[in-house]
Amino acid sequence: MKEKPSADLFSLYINVLMGLIYLGGGIYLIASSQSFGLLPTGAFRYLLAGLLVIYGLFRAYRGIQRLL
């Protein structure tokens, strides 16, 4: 079995980490308070949060699949 170069392995870890960050951002957007008015409100808020969660799951899955 051929070992992956360290730069390529680092890139794969960054891809998985970014997927988890997108996932966390979507969860934060759903769970956070709307009191400051800085974040979107209403249906757009939940649509954006759902897209972030789906994209984060997709990106993390793709990174893990490439890692293994």
C-alpha cells in the first residue's frame, strides 16, 4: 500500500475540518439567539442553516471517504 504525502494528508484533514466548521455554523445559526439582529431572521435563517448543515455533512463525508 502506498503512503500519501504529508501535504496531501494535511489537505485532507483541512477538508474534514472545514466540513465540521460548516456543520457547526449551521447548528449555531439554528440554535443562536436572534436578539442582536446581526444574523438573518425568519425562514431565510432556517434555510441558510439547513444548507450549511447539508454542505458541512457532504464536505466532511467526502473528506473522510478520501482519507480512508
